[in-house]
Amino acid sequence: MADDPYKTLGVARDATEPQIRKAYLKLAKTTHPDLNPGDAKAEERFKAINVAHDLLQDADQRARYDRGDIDGAGQPRPPPGPPPGSRRYRNHTEGAAGARYSAGTGTDDDLGDILSGLFGERGRAGFNSGPAGGADRRYTLAVPFLDAVRGGTQRLSVPDGGSLDVRIPAGLDSGQVLRLRGKGAPGTPPGDALIEVAVTPHPLFRREGRDIHLDLPVAVQEAVLGGRVTVPTVDGPVSMTVPPGSSTGTRLRLRGRGVAASGSTPAGDAYATLRIMLAPDDAGLADYLRTRTDGPDWDPRAGMEGTT
């Protein structure tokens, strides 16, 4: 028997759509196969939460499940047979000998009612109006930070054991949804695959709009004397000048080194915030500072008094 989708996602039966989406994203980020390579249990769990999410995010499917028309996998549950003595039961049993069972009137509407009982409204529409379109299927895709910024292609494992190749446009951000037409549930026409992106963090870079920020360590000598330093960017290392007398917190800009331009949207910039670092066990610097007598009479904390 298929699992209860509410229990699978850990939500109440009256959960709202945002609550269902939040629960799904939280689970997907911990069970995604890309984050759990070789873990068969995590992969099965990931498949189960996708099936549950697909069902509960579709208002029609959710209503049919709540009525008991379908199970947790979206498969129809056969209706109970008509009780003896009912009109429809008598119509079947009182027909002429050797004749096929009929629903009484023999109209398409009666057969449509039977199909509707088996397959819900989509089954009735399928009988009267031709094949029904396939449902959209929703997935979450973990995308590495640099692929989201620069663009690329990711392969998404789906619950039925297959995979989808997803083109990642440059500048994609967490929460955006990509649509792959015709890659959802089978039907005429087939449904679409709706893929919500979750961008994974990067150890160096962070993104603010179309700008890229990073903290850049510099030596005391580089901060005091200035000079050229190498700075990592999302497109590779570049050279930048540190002005003499720079302090920790000084922010330097590299124009056009953020998220690439897209249509009429210009490229973002990269910002490097300096962090002055001391070399370990620099005894010479310590001795110099102890014996120096010509330093400026300067208090770096001046003005802080009385502000707290």
C-alpha cells in the first residue's frame, strides 16, 4: 500500500500549499541523491517525498486522495460494488438471459459515471472528451553555486528511476523554477516537469543580487605598503591593486566580475573585502613593534565611548 503523503512530508491534513512546499524543500535538501551518493535509503526516501509532493501540490489529486478515490501513489482505488437490492444491481441481474450487463439506459453518461467512479473526473473526461493531459511533476534540483552563476547542465534523478538533463541558465537563483515541457506525467499532451532550484553555498563566494562578494585575506605588508594581489572570481583569478594603508574592512570593486549580463540586464560586479592576516610566529614583527618609538599617537577605538 502506498504511503500516506501527509505523513511522508510530515504535514497536517489541512496544511496549506506554502506549508507543504516548505516541508518538501526541507526534506529534499537532505535526501537528494546528489547529496547522498550511494545511499539507497536516501534515494528511496527522496522518491517517496517527490511522489507525496506531486500529489498534494495538485489540488485535484489532493481532493481525490482525501475522498479516497486514489491512493498515496495517485493510483485509483476501485469503488465498492453496489449492494444487493440497489437499482443498479437490479438493472444488471434482471437483464435478458444471455445479454451483456447494462447500466439501465445504456447511455454514455452512465458509463461515464462508472469511469468517473474509477478514475475521478479525469476518467469521465477521458471517456467523453478523449485522452486527458498529463499532470505536471515537481522536483527540486540542487545546483552548485558556480553553475548557477555561470550556467551549465545538471542531471536530475527522478523517482521513476529515470533522469532529466536540465539546462541551467546563467544567473539562476534559489527558488526559481525551470519548466521542461513534455517531461511530466504521460498524457495527451504530456505534462511538464517543474524544477525548483536550490543553489548550494560556496566556500568563498556569496551572492547579493547580481554582485558577488568575498573576503580577501591580505598580509600586513600588503595592507601597509599596497601592491598587486591575485583575487579569485567566479570566472577565474584576476589581478587587483591594494591601495597603501588599507585596513580590514576596506572593500574593493572589480567591475563586471559578478553574474554575467543577461539581455538588457548588465553584468554585476565583484567586491573583495580585505581581511588583514598576521603570519604565524612572526617574531621579527613582534620585536619591531615592541621597540618602535616613533609610532603615531593614535587610538583606533576613539569615538566609541558613550555609544553603548
